[in-house]
Amino acid sequence: MISYLTRRVLFFGLTLLLTSLIVFAAVRLLPGDVETAVLGRGAEPAARAALRQELGLDLPFLIQYANWLGKFLRGDWGNSYALKAPIMPLVMQRLGNSMRLALIAMLIAVPLSVLLGLLAGLSEGKPFDIAFSLISLILVGIPEFVMGIILINVVALEWKLLPPSASVPPDASFSEALPRLILPSLTAAAVLLAYIGRLTRVGVIAELRRTYVRTAVLKGLRWRQVVFKHVLRNALLPTITVIAISFGWLISGLVVIENVFAYPGLGRLMVFAIQQRDLPLILGGVMIAVTAFALANLIADLLYAALNPRIRLS
């Protein structure tokens, strides 16, 4: 297990290194230039040249990348061109907001999806299974922004049960912010519920067809014990991986939902940074999002290896 952990951590570091190089190059290829974003269109050529020299943009690409990476690893992420503030506190605050939203969505989606997937798998071909499969396919096919708009119009505007906006004051307590977080959390949870539920259903059906289930029943074990101790435990092995990856996806991929509900998360900050051509802010936000996603993948691999020893031995 230690050898497997070492390999996965080294691969995690290599992934982040290569990703940082790709992201740095991609940001440099964005249309527009930093001088115009900072100084405006009417800036003198001398002022533009001085700014490029000050920011190190006149250096070769690899030297620019090495300088940025060294500062980034030391915690010096620079200042935002548009917001005139240090980037690290900005990104970390928005990351905390996105993690809070992702956590609520996972708390809604995971238990419900596993329960529904289990019930659908146990009733394969019956009305409940057919209804679950149909509804889950519909949920998977509906884009996040459409689901968000539907919830806003029905729950917030028509029924007036919850606020339509998720704009939360920075000093608001969790109890004060919670009503504003429910609708965006439900929007994020809808797709996860359908995907994780369908995966659980397939796993349960596959396990029920294995010979050990028949053997356990013939030995006189209670059906509930067979289902929860053997069938569900084995069926959840791939699902656990998807759950961990989904949490990383939620943190880095809530751009649409955060913009629909005006939620001050990391995704909305990235949209603002791209609109303003704020290169340091884009780099800091994207690297944190990539790190969160890669870390979720690493945790998923370690959990899977802990539950299935054949993975770390292969």
C-alpha cells in the first residue's frame, strides 16, 4: 500500500506540473493583451513597454513560466490587475464558498442516489426501476442552467419558498446563508443524483447475478444481510470513485450554476478574471481548481485501492 501511495502521489505531482505548463501557455494565448487591460486602449507605447518589462512579459516563455511557478509554490501569487488586491486571499475565499456549495450538493445527492439506485437494482424491470431509469435519463440530459432557471421560476418566483439569488454577504452565518444555498445545491445535485444512482443500479444488478449471492441465500443468510453486507458493499466500489471525482468536479465546474444564481464562488471569479484579461487571477484560480480535481482523483484511487486490494497489487 505504501508503494502504491508513493506512485500515486508522484503521479499527482507530475499531473499538476504538466497542467500548470499547459494552463500558463493557454492563458498567454488568450485574445487581447495585459497592457490594454491595465492601462487602457489610449496608453502610450512607452508606458506599455515599461509595464511589460515590469511584469516580465518581455522575457522568453520558459523563463516567464519558471518565475511564475517559483512564486506560486512559495505562496506569492501576485496581485489582481482588475481588483487591485492579493490573489491568494481572493481565490481561497471563493474556493471556500464553492466547497460549501459542493458539500451541500453531495450531502443531498449521495445518500439519495445510492438509496434509489439500490431500490432500482433490487426491482430490475419493475415499475419503480423503469420510472427511475426514465427520470434519471431526463435529469442527465437537462443542462445545469436550464435546471437552475426551472427551479428559480417554480420554487422561488411561483411558490416563493426560497430566495431566487444565492448572493450571500461575506459576514453571513451558515444558518443565514443556508436558504440561499438550497436551490443552487439542488441544481448541482440533480445531475449527480441521476449519474451516481444509475451507476449504483448497474452495480447492484451485476452483483445480484453472481454465484456468491445464491450461495449466501442457500446457506440461510437473511436477504437484508446479503444485500447490505455483500451486494451493496461490492456494488459501491466503482461508485465511491465517482463520488470522490464528482466532488472535485463540483468545486471546479460550478461556473454555470454560480452565474445563474449570482453565487460568489470560484467559477464566477474565473469568469470575471477572463472577461478582464486578469492573467494572474486566471492562473491562480485555474490552478486551485485543477488541484482540487486532481486531489479528488487521488483520494478516489486510494479509497478504491483500500477497498479492493487487487488494484494496488496489479
